[in-house]
Amino acid sequence: MFKIQHIDHVVLRVKSLAAMRDFYEGALGCTMERENKELGLYQLRAGHSLIDLVPVDQGIGREGGTAPGIEGRNLHHFCLRIDPFEADKIIAYLKGKNIEPSAPQQRYGAEGMGPSIYIYDPEQNLVELKGPPKLLK
């Protein structure tokens, strides 16, 4: 048998590749790892995982039908584990990038209870930024 280790990657169907790259690379610090323009696949490194962006008007993205929007989404949210988690600094940084963060709260994740903040990317996907398990300060 096998044992699951961690989430390997998340695939987001996107309307605006440029806006999404700006958010994930420019604001969150992901790096472009691999582009396959023939397939319409843009893979961003996010720590030990990947966030794949597939434009809805290119190869793989066409397979999902119409673009996500208010009436239908690709997923509820995904969580990026970050370290260190200094709530005041994270909030100030995000606001400086014109990203409105939620208030930090304790939430349960793969490592147990820990602080997290929710933000939205340019296409209204909910992204959770989660710190290590510990109490909020």
C-alpha cells in the first residue's frame, strides 16, 4: 500500500494569466518553475508544492468548460503553510500590495491548530496563509 505525504500541487483554471502570475509571484513570492505553452500549463513553485495555472482559453483549461466566477468556483480554498507567521507584518505587507486580509484566527490544519489569514487572489479564489501550530500573539 502507500501513504500520502502532502499535497503535491493545486491546479487553478484562470481567466487572466497575467493577473494571477502577478499575484502569486509578485505578492506571495512563488517562482515560475515550468511553462508548457502548448498545453497551457504554467507551474509555480510554492515551497515544496506547485500551484498550476491553466488559462480557460488554452489547452488543459478548455477541458473544464466555462470560466469560474461568482456562480461557480474551482474549489472552496487552498492553504499555503508559511513561516514565520508574524500577523502584523503579514497584514501590513498584504495591504501594501492592495490585498485585503482577514483578521488572523486559530484554525485547524494538517499540523494542528495554528494562526491563519484568508485572502483572495485576483479571480476570487480563497487562499489561506497558515502559520505553525501555536497560539496567536
